[in-house]
Amino acid sequence: MCRCTLLWALTILSLSLPLSLSLSLSLCLSVCVAHSLSLSLSPSLHLSVSQTTLSMFRSKQLTVRRRFSDFLGLYEKLSEKHSPNGYIVPPAPEKSILGMTKVKVGKEDLSSDEFVERRRAALERYLQRVVSHPSLLQDPDVREFLEKEELPRAVSTQALSGAGFLKMINKATDAVSKMTIKMNESDVWFEEKLQEVESEDQQLRKLHGMVESLVNHRKELSVNTAVFAKSVAMLGSSEDNTALSRALSQLAEVEDRIEQLHQDQAANDFFIFAELLADYIRLLGAVRACFDQRMKAWQRWQDGQNMLQKKREAEAKLLWANKPEKLQQAKDEIGEKEKTRDFKKQIIKYLQSLLHSEQQLIKYWEAFLPEAKAIA
């Protein structure tokens, strides 16, 4: 992972990850909820690209239906392809089994509606961040996600699937190896940035906990205010003094408005502030994953260096011991490796030539298409 790639990503992160000017003018997308009419009560999502001038898409306006697992599957694909190269892949929203159970069991529950809206907004922010990345926007999986009518079900995102179990094992293995790897950081810039990321992550987690506590207290205040307003209204209706009864009724109305104000403010605290902090905590996790990828690359380099050193020592011992048969065996191994590398190089060159031919073929047919459409 080069320094300029991480610097670009950290700069985007510090600027709240807005869409760049060119992309915001060429791609506008939104996510809305569409409750499925099938036997499953799980809401699906309409992904709508309302306007685009990018030539990579088949139409200027696109609307497709996606499941939550499709979003997770997209993240898995992008992370697998681009994270080893040092790209900060925006993380998808996390699963919530409790929230989804509420949606399936009690659709009229206010908390379930809140959960659905929370997930919808989080998925929309996730996609905005993906398409704002120039390299990720060019990815075939992103284009397929935005415009293909049907996607194969993302089985790897299910926790109880074989792929999900294997992913859990890989994560545990990575965590153990990360603790055992001791990397002597030679670049001060990376060391400073890692410390900054870890410090900011701790501060944001503390702030997020405080904001969640604020939201809960404000919700309690709203509930208690509603109870107080109801009590005052009942007291006013039972009061014999007309002036006092009218004053109590007006006080109850004021308390009702205050209760609604507290409720709206709690929603704003949650959706605008708390969710923003949660997004940034996940983004910082993606940044730390880039540092982990760099550490893995360093470990592979060290393993290669150690293997090379062992091979050289073995070669020196064979030369010193004057054992031509073992020396020839070592030379044969080297020759086999070189042949494999050369074969791989030629295969890649051949595939690139095929790709170039297909691109030329597409251009020829696109040039002929207007002539075919002009046939009366």
C-alpha cells in the first residue's frame, strides 16, 4: 500500500467523504424501502439512479430492487479485490438480528419503522461513498449492482453458511497472526497516522456512547412529558374554576408540543449525529484494515526474504559439500519456478490480447447499431 493512496483516503475521510464535484454532477442515486408482497415480510429496497451522464451505464435512469444481503455481498467483493491494494473500502452497515426480527414480527411497531429508516439511510450513505471513489465506481461489480435486474443471492453473507463460518475462522486467524507479527516500522509517517487513527477511534467511540445516552435520556424526557401533559389535561377537565381549568388545558397543550419537540430532537440526535459517528467508527475500522493489509504484505515480504536466505545457504552447503546430484535437484526446482513464472506471464499477455479484441468488437457493433436502427 503506497503512501499516496492512504493519504488520499485519509483526506477524503477528513472531509466527511463528500461526492467529488464531477461525480455528484454525473451520478445521483437514492435508496427507498419497498415492502415485499411475498410470504416473507422482510422489506426489500429500491435502488434508484435518478440521473447519470456516465457512459458506462446502459441508461440515464436506473431502478433495481436489492436485498440487504446484496449490499453486504457487494462489500465482500470490493473488500476482497481492493483492500489488499491499499484502498479504503467503505464498510457496509452491520447486521441487526434483533431489529430485523421486530420488522418481521410487528410491522406496525414504531421501533421497527425506525429501524427500517435507519437501515435505509445507512445503505444510501454507504452507496454514496462507494460511487464517490473513482476506482470503486469503475469496478464491474459496482456497475452490475447498480443496473442488473437480478443478482445471485449472496450466500457468503449468511452467518450460518459454510462461507460465513470460514470467514469467521479467517478473521480469528488474522487476529492471532496480527498479535504475533512484530513489525519494525521504518516509515515514521505510517506510524504517526496509525496512532492518529487509533486515537480518533477511541474518542469517537466515547462520544458515540455519550450521544446514545443523550438520545435515550431525551426519549425518556419525551415520554415523561407526555405523561405530565396527560395528567395536567385530566386535572384541568376536573377543575371547577373556569379560569384555572382553561389555564391547565393550555398548559397541557404546551406540554404536548414540548413532548413532540423532544421526540423530534431525539430523532435528529440519533439519525443525524449518532449515525454519523457510527459511520465514522466503521470507516476508521476500514482504515485500520488497510494498515493490517500493509502489515500482511510486510510479513509476506519477510517470509520471502527468509526463504531466499535459506535457499542460498542450502546452495552454499551443496557447493561446499560437493554433492552434484542435490545441487542439480535445486537447479531443477529453480528452473521449474522460472518456467511457471514465464508461462503465467504469457497467459496474462494472451488474455489481455483477447480483452483488447473483445473491446474492438464492441466498438464495431456499436458503430453499426445506428445503421441497424435506421432500417425502416
